[in-house]
Amino acid sequence: MTDLDRRTFLGTAAAGGIALAGMGVTSAADPESDAEQYVVTATGQVRTRLEKAGVTVRATVADDTVALVEAPSGEAVRDVSGVRSVEPNVGYQAVGPAHQSTEDSWNDTLAEDQWDKHAETTGAFEAHDTATGAERSVAIIDTGIAPDHPDVAAEMSRGKLFRADGASAPDGSPTVDGDTTVEARLPPNGEEVAAYTYLGSPATRSQPAGDDVDSHGTHCAGIATGVHDGTTGIAGMAPDASAVPMRVFYWKEYEGYPLDTDDDGEQEEVTVTTLWTTDFDILSAIDYAAEQEVDAANMSLGGGVLKGSAHASGEHVAYQRVVQSAVQRGTVVTTSAGNADADLQHEGYYTLPNSVPGSVSVSATGPSNELAFYSNYGTSDIDVGAPGGGYGTLEKTLASDTEWPYPTNLVLSTVPADLNDGKQYAYYAGTSMAAPQVAGLVALVREVNPDLNAKQVQSIVQNTARYSKGKSSADLGAGVVYAPDAVAEASRR
């Protein structure tokens, strides 16, 4: 392992699956307007009351109880009857996944390299004798899904792009149908000054709105629903389920990025191109996934570790309301626990969206079924563990003398060839890789018993998990998910 490889893994794995760093308030769609965007939560349906008060309502979710509005200030919205909270629609910069590409070509048989699907871990291959996720679907709330990958069955027509500033939609609306052709920005070729952050203008191309603009979403889709015909490629947890792209990330030019310009620490504010999303983009995707009646909505994304009083913030309330609405409508929401190696059990720490009640928060494990060195943990937050790649220490993860030497102890899945120098498969690591394992398992459970509601499905996934003493481990929650027993239990219900 070279020093460069070691630094690359350290720099990305510690940062997060797609971890998010707050970068300020998004501007309104109309560049001539003085209005800013806010996320409003209300005690009941609020659209009509807001509009009567002269507030521009761009969109609502969760039965009109959470709204995206434009107003000159938050004070102009807070006095409307029924409004509970008004928060800026904060924009987030992605700060990077952990990954190591392989040299494997698309026509290799790669299932034997998928330790995450073997009997010792999730048992997915054994479960496929009973269930494969046929006629079920999983939403991937992420960077999009490549529609032409041979191992991913992407339902572009059911997908969407969510962009609150309306810049991608011909009519300026905050959503675009997934199969609509848009002019999309791609990862720039200029100097990378931070993870997912480049100087210079990005390349653009015409593509379906739900197509991947990074690689992360396609990788998660492969883990959950990768097609496997027995001769080529990889197999997902639910290989006959479809993946629905809910693209919430897009490349955006950001003005005022602080860049060190000399050895003395002097900084200047420059314009960069960065991978971006906002709170309302994510909230809209969760809500739309439930509207589409998908079996699971996977979010391999999250913000930094927060503490204490932020639990009562309007942002937290909005996420809780939308997630719980989705669960009530039948969609299981799976979330990555985060990659900060943080104890979420003590001193009131938590992260969004995985700490929201109702979501299934997933920690990351490796081939040994133990917590990966980067994964967050804590009995207050972790529901189950699932393979995310790596071992309990960075040193063991990078070692060459283990049963699964680096990078093979990471998770192998699909990536878009056109964004990866022709490669269609790569090894990534993170709780980002763990969450879609559970989303795919939901599809297996629902195939054998489609009448189960979301809470019943979550109960089965937790009750059949393994390797957790007392089913309340700070590292693994109820344990590492185990597909054969989950499918068997679902068939008995």
C-alpha cells in the first residue's frame, strides 16, 4: 500500500458516505428577486394560509404540512397562522465517499468477490433460492443511477431530479421527471481543491434527469438491486427488484469558497463547482418515494454530528414529519449512520436524517461482522448493522495478509463506465454501502409477504439479525442483517 493510497482512504473514509457540510442558504429561482427560500413546518395544511398572506409557495410535502417557500425574510412567514417553524433551506456541499476502484471489466464473474452477500455475512445468495425481489422497488435518494449499466434495472420513468432553485427545469419548478432530458453538469476536469470541489467550470452533457452525475448512486443501486444472470457482473441483495433514481445531488457553482492562497494562510474567496443539495431536495425525495409506493427509500447521505438542542430545530421537525409520513404510507426508510467514528449514544449527539425516529439507521460492518473503524455507533441510534466494508481498524483494512485483503474487504458494486474511465465496477466503503443492503432486504421480505406494513418489515429485519448480544448492541443494534431468516420469517407471517 503506497502512502498515497493510505492518505486517500483516510481522507475519504473518515469524512463520510456522502457526508454533507452546510454551506449557506440557497437563493431563490428568480435572480431578480430579493426573496430567499425557507422550509416551513405547520400544525396542519398550510399552503392556502401562506398564499393568502402573500408568501410564494414553491412546493409542499407530507400532506401540505412541510413547505418550500420564498419570502424576503423568515419574519414574513412566522406570523402566518399554524406555522410552527421557519428555517432557511440550507444548502449542503458533499464532502466525499471512501472508495477504491478495481480493474475488473464488466464481463467478469464477480459474485465470488462479494463477501457482503456470502453465508457468513448477510446470506443473500442463499436467500435468493426463495426470494429475489421480483416486482418490488427501491428508491435510491442519491446522485442518480446510470440507466445503461448492464447490472442495474433503473426505472427512470418513475424517478425524479429534485433541485429547489429550479435551475434544471424548463419551467423553473423544483422537480424534473427522471426520464426528461436535461443539460447536466458533470464532475469538472479542473483542479480539485477539496473533496467534490473543483476550480473551473464543469463539463456538461444532455442526459436523463435521473442519470448519475457522480457514481455514488449507481454504486448504492447495485448493492441493493444489482441484476445477476449467473454469468456476468455482481448481484444485489434483491437482484430482480427495480431501482428508482431520486437524484438530489447536482453540480453547482458556489461563490465565496475560502481558498488558501499562500503558505501564510492568506485566503481569498473564489468560485468553485461543488456537488450540492438542500434540505428540501432531500425531504421532497422522501415524500415522492412514498407517493410512488416503493418498498424502501435508501438515503446514503447525512450531515455532521449535532448535539443537544438541535433536536428541537425546525429542520429536525421537518425530517421527522416527512420520514414518519413515508413510513405510515408503507415505505421503509433506510439511512446510513455516518462515518465519523462518533458515539451517538451520549451527551445528546445525533445526525440527520439517520437519527430521526421511524428511519432504519444502519452501521457498517466488514467481513468479520464487526463494526468498521469509521462507522458511527450508539444504542440510541443504530437499528441494525450491514456490510459497508473494512475492518475494525484502518491498519487491518489496509493490510495484505488478511482473508479479504485491501481493497477486497470493501464493498464491490456498480459504477457508470463513462464517469470511471470505462470501468463498470468498483470497491467503495462507508455506511453508504451498508444502508442499501437493508433496503434490498426490504424488497426480499415484501416479495414473500407484500401485505406487511413498514413497521412490520422493520421488525422482521431486526428480529432476524445476528451477531448482537441482547439485540441492543451500541455497534450493531439488533445485529447484522441476515436475509435467509428474514425471508423465512416473512413467509410465516
